[in-house]
Amino acid sequence: MRELPKTYDPKVVEKKIYDMWMAGGYFKGVIDPEKKPFTIVIPPPNVTGQLHLGHAFDETLQDIIIRTRRMQGYAALWVPGTDHAGIATQIKVEEQLRAEGKTRFDLGREAFLERVWQWKNQYGSRIIEQLKTLGSSCDWDRERFTMDEGCSRAVREVFVALYEKGLIYKGNRIINWCPTCTTAISDAEVEHEEQEGGLWHLKYPVKDSDAFLVVATTRPETMLGDTGVAVHPEDKRYAHLVGQSVILPLMEREIPIIADDYVDMEFGTGTVKMTPCHDPNDFLVGQRHGLEQILVLDGDARINENGGKYQGLDRLEARKAVLADLEALGLLVKKETHRRNVGTCYRCSTTVEPMTSPQWFVKMEPLAKEALEVVEDGRIEFIPDRFIKIYRNWMENTHDWCISRQLWWGHQIPAWNCTVCDHITVSRTDPMACEQCGSDQIVRDADVLDTWFSSALWPFSTLGWPEETPDLAYFYPTSVLVTAYDILFFWVARMIVAGMEQMGEVPFHKVLLHGLIRDAEGRKMSKSLGNGIDPLDVIETYGADALRFNIVTGNSPGNDIRYHDERCEAMRNFANKIWNAARFVMMNLTITDNSLPEALELEDKWVLSQFNQVAKEVNENLGKYELGIAAGKIYDFIWDTYCDWYIELTKPRLNGEDEAGKIGAQRVLLYVFTEVLKLLHPFMPFITEEIWQALPVEGEAIMIESYPAWRADLDFPVEEARFEKIMAAVRAIRTRRSEMNVPPSKKSTVRIATEDPETFEAGQVYFGKLAYASELTITADAPDDLQGLVSVVTKDARMFLPLAELVDLAAERVRIDKEMAKAQENLDRILKKLTNENFLAKAKESVVTAEQEKADKARALIQNLEESRRQLEE
RNA sequence: GGAGGCUUAGCUCAGCUGGUUAGAGCGCUCGCCUCACACGCGAGAGGUCGAUGGUUCAAGUCCAUUAGUCUCCACCA
């Protein structure tokens, strides 16, 4: 047994304990036909990433779950890994190159990719090492990367399979273009942001007429690509013009006036310029009316060769130039200020430009149907279930998913274009020739896939798919996916889609969606605000256990939490409390095992029974993923029940002369302590393991002990109730003394009058320690003469302390009257229920019985108070 | 425009399928260095659970309306 220092120091412990776990191989997921599997795959953090509180939240929840299941006897597997994070990583390396005065084009694709891999190998393990500081019990031997060989094979297989089924296609469609990242991004990757902008009214002259049509636009530069003007079919103002054309100013292009009910007659002038290449709605209208498509922007959002003299201008410069020219021509009617939502790139916040571009898409509609079904029918359960609605809403309105990215870092699309016949060959193995014309003049598509495409396969690609591996057979489908609600669409939805399509099975049975961590003011943590909190600093200051416990308590699924340092401090204090309980237990220990004694005292049965109840409830809460509630119950048990009461209760025995009593107290003390440490272990793995290692108990590590569960032989409801009587008496005496400002150093005799002397005699020894009694007398009746005595009353006892010199009788009367009034009020409320026939008829029997018991208790208290009041008057 | 969350003690939040006198942490007041712990111990003050209406024997908990607030989706140029 080791001597423990007075204060718990997580810094010296955590690293050591983690290494011990690793050396023990306890994190390893082992296929065991005798056991049920329990699998979690980690939401792979970006390789470019640094640990932030969001990760800490996510990992903590997963670690609590997986540690619990492991202890409950499941074959637990937590698969870790990282995500190649296409754009984010490529940007990092490009920044590095820029510092050297180079661009990726200077290097060329191959050399550039080599640089990225180099970068990945150098920094990619950083986030993994940081995850370990939290105590994450991942099976690190199974660590995966979305671009490793296996995952890449999975990606290719899925791409080809979907292509063969016609669910992936290439098309020239309107997409969101980020001019900074110079790539297409999906709808989900566009964030909308309300901005103040202009609404310009432009005059378009009607051909062969003096008339004009006035159109309104927020992006005047796009007029260079206008190929029509639309009005509403029922708009009488313009009906006569439909079929005619206008001359597009500046470009001097004749474009048709068309009628389409997309146009809102009420808005603006009721006429809309049509730019099919640069507006999604115009694109659709254009398709309906066969409008010409003219792309006027290039990849850097500069006007291209179709923009005439404006070629080369940036989109905003072009706007100025176009407006100036129109004004000079007298064609600019007015400018209004206008608030509108602008789409921005979620990676770099640049305003995205809608434009037509040849890209690859996944047809979502046929896939979304089944993916929605499995959530609707409960094959996949969302926790909390309100996210089903959000999910449904998205699934029912999903657009085709643009999956190609004009990047280099990522999974290159396995498609080859034939320069002879234009056929596209998509293949699982690199083709030598065009599958249609046989020409060897084929060029591989330069684009890579959206990072989320590979993430979508994560639950099965990490288990070995497309190979039929034993892991896949045993551990798939996974049990629960834990992630923040903000990637419900990006990731969760697409995993469900991919799982159903490829595996014909759900990728996970449950999805635990948690909130975001905000700062103390409720703001999102971000680099620009500078309000980010580094979990590594927190761990350094308070310890990983404190951080974990802070995150998990006082929070319910799906809700955001604000991070407060003070809460971490409170949890650090809790860790220290446990630490000192351990010190107490150990310094009193002469035994070397934690088996229970044969003879149990009243308070032993009380604490065992209390623990039993907590163990039961904690298991239930954990089963329902109510981690915060479970944590709270353990906290309360340890602090209140075990430390504040039970430890104090054992002191007389431990310091007494009776050898059997001493040993008995030690055994129960140690037993309950080790059990509750196990219960707590998933939440606070480090300190519980450190203490376990110091305790003289069997078992090489607490993390592989079995999780406590309810035991019929430790259920002592009768003794619990009896002991509560003693506790109530002790509390009453303390309160009374406190009210009278009696210092703890001033002891007094206590005489107890009770109808249940047996119980109080069993608890006799504790009044000295807990109620500052110098001597205790237990009788059936109250003393005849109350002269010089202060009375304290509970429903089960009246207690008399010779402290009368400290109070005056008048104040005493007032106090008792007040207590009596309160008790009477309480009784009245209960009786109101019990005399209500409807209540008696309709309420559950257990509820009625409980009310009756309450009434009895209230009556007993009042009776005792009355007795004291009467005696006071004598 | 559509959907959802939140509104409970001074602050930050729990409160599961409706049923004790609504809880915790921090803060506050009073008394304690009591032989595990002052990162502590004991005692206490503090809430008409946003508002209104309803269902029910019973509502912080369910339903409707409403206010404030946050978020997501859509995007009328």
C-alpha cells in the first residue's frame, strides 16, 4: 500500500496511468464469440486539427460509453482515425508553399501530393496524441485514415458501384463555386449570411421599340451573362411583350422576353433578368425555356472572355464598371439598399459564386428514401429524437450532391475521359484503354472527391470493407455514433445513405447527438473572436478527469453547453474529495481484501443499500444515454452519502476497541469505495485507476473490472428507513445548535425520547461524533421536568439538550409555533389529496399509499411538536 | 417563409416515461483549521419553474396560444 499525498495531482498520474493501460493492452477490441460486440467509430478529426473543446466533449462521451460497455462485459471496440480533410489540409500546405514563394502549380500534382503526405506524416499524429491526454480508450492498433489504402479502396468501390447503378453521374449543372478555394462545393458546404447590399434597377430597351423593361438585380455584373428576361405569365403589364426581345445593354445582345411563373409579380418591377449560368433559379427557368447559357466568370471569379471588354476584371470591379457604364448610358434607374442572404464558403467564408460547371453528382432522391425510412421506423434511433424532424426535413428536400472538387488532395475520381470518342470510363482498376472505342487516348479526370464522400463510408471502411474481414462480420453494424448535431447533414445522413446502399444495413443503431461548447458568454468559440479555450490548458490546470466530468454533468443530449472554468474547478475539487476519501480508507486499513463482513451494522446496511440503488439507477441511466444524470448520481453518492455520512459513521468503530467492529467497518468501507470507484471509472478514468492501483485489492486494473449492478442481497429497505430516523435526528440537533450558535467544541448531553428506542440505540454511538453529544440517554418518555432543556423534534423522536441558558423561553415558543404551522400546512396539503375521492379512485395505489405514509409522518411530527409546546407552557 | 431549441434560485444549468415541501455547482450569510480533505466541515437565505388558457384526481413536466431569445433549413431577382 502506498502513502498518498494530501492533494491529488493529476499531472503526475495521468500520463503514467495511460501508459499502463496501453501496456496492458486493455483498449484492444477482441473478437469473442462468447461476448456481444459493442462498437463505436470515432468521428475522425481533421489531420490538420488541434484538439478543441468540441473534440473533448465528443471523445469524453464516447469514452464513457465504451468504458462502461467494456466493464459490462461486451467485446468493446472503439475505432480511432483521422480525416484527410481535403480543402483544409491542402490550404495548409499551400500556405507553406506560399511562404517559399511557390504555388502548387509550380510543383505539379505529383510533387505537391508528396508534400502533403509529408506534412500529414509530420503533423497528422498530433491530434491523436492530444486525444490520448483525455484518456480515450481507443484501439490504437486499429487507427485508420480516410486516405489509407483500405479506405481508398472502399471509396473507389462505392464510386464505381454507384456509377454503375446510375446513381453517380457527371453533368454540367449549376454549383456553388468558391473563388478562394477554387473548387466547387456542395450545397451543404454553403453557409448563408445576411448582408447589406444593393438592389439595382436596370433598364433593358425592348427591341424595335422605345419601351424599356426595368429589371432589378443584386449582382449587376451577372447581366453580362443574361440570356433572357422573364415576367409572370399572368402579368397584364407585360403580357404584350412576351415573345418579343430586349437588347441587352453593354453586350448588345438580343435576348427573349419569356413568361414563367417563377416570377413574383409583387416583387420589384415584376421582371427578372435571366442568367442561367450564374443563378440556380435562372438555370431552371432557362432549362424550361431553352435559354442560351453564357458563363461569364472564371474560376477566380474574374470576368472571362464572354464578358467582352470587362474580361479580366474581378467580379466586384466588374460590378463597378458595369454600373458606371450603364449610368453613362442612362440605363441605371436607381439603387436601393437591400438585405439579403449571401452564400459563403464554410471553410474560408468567401462569397460563393453560383455557376454552371461540369461536375460529378450523386443522385440523392432514390438513396434518401431508405435512409429516411430506417430513422422513421426506429432501426436507427436518434438521441434526442427531436433531430428526426430536422433529418426528415433535409432528407425530403435533398438535392443531388456535388461530389467533385477541383483539388489535388483527396481521392482522385476513377474516371477516364477518351479524347477520341468522349466516352467516360469508370473502373475499379486503372484502365489502359477507352471501354467504348478502345483508344488508349484516355485521360484521368483531374478532380478529387468531396472529403465527406469518404467519411460517409467510415463505419464500414474502418472495419475492413470491401474485404469480408472478421472485424466487419463481428463488429458491424456499429452500436452508437456520437457526434455534434452540426454535422447531421454533412456526415450522419450520408453515412446512413452509404450504409444502407452498400451494406444493406444500418451503419449504427443509435446516434447520440450532442451540442456545441460555447464560451462563458454563450458565443461560439472561434479563432477570430479569440475566445477559444484549449483543452490541453484545462487538463494541465485541472486534470483530464475534471474536464471530463465538467463536460458530462449538467448537460443533456443535444443541448449546447457553456464552458466555465469554475465548473472545472468544482470537479477538480470533487476529484480531490475522492482522493482524500481514498487516503482515509487506506490509512485505516489493516485488511487486504474487500469482501463484506458477515455481521453488518445498521449504517452498513444503509450505505450498501444506498449504493445498490445508485448502481441500479446509474446502469439504467447509462442504458438510456443519460450520462449527465448518471454522473450526477455518482457525484452525490460519493460526496454526500459516502464521505459526509458513511465515513464519519465508521470513525467510532475504526477508532474503537472492538476488533471485530474495526474489521467490519474497514470491509464495508473498502467494499463500497471500490464499487463506487468502478461505477465512476468511465467518467473519471485516471483518478479511479490510480486509487485502484494503490488499494490492496485483487484485479490488475479497474478499467477491466466488471461494472457494478444491482444485487438483491444488498437491498435493505427496512434498515435504510431506520437509519434515516437517526440521520434526521442528527440533522435536527445540528440545526438547533447552529441556530443557537453553539460551537462544535461545546458538547452537551442528549436525551432522546422515542417510540423506537431500538433504532436509536443501534445508532447511539454516532451522536457523539455527529451531534456533539457528550452523553446519550434513550428513553421511551420525555423527562418530566423540562427546566433547563432545549427540545429538538423529529417525527420519530424528541431530543433534549441542556442548553436552555442560551435561549429564552419566548423565542422558543415562537420557534415551535413556526415549526408547527409549517408542519400543519404540510399535513393539510396531504390530507386535501387523501380526502379527494377522485384522487383515491384514480391515482395509482402506490401513490396513494405514499401519501398516506406522508400523512402519518406529518402527524407524528406535529404530535411531537405539540408535546414540546405543552411542556414548555408548564 | 418553414422547422426546432431555450426561457427553472444572483450566475450557469439538471429535473427521465406527469405524483415527496422543485435540485446541483458557483456566489451569498452564519459558525467551524472536528484526528481524509479549508480544493474542506456544519447550518442557512434565495425560486408564484417566461405569460395566458386547457387536459388531468394531480403539470416545471402533456396540449394550445403568446412573448423574448438562439439555431437550422429554404432563399424573391
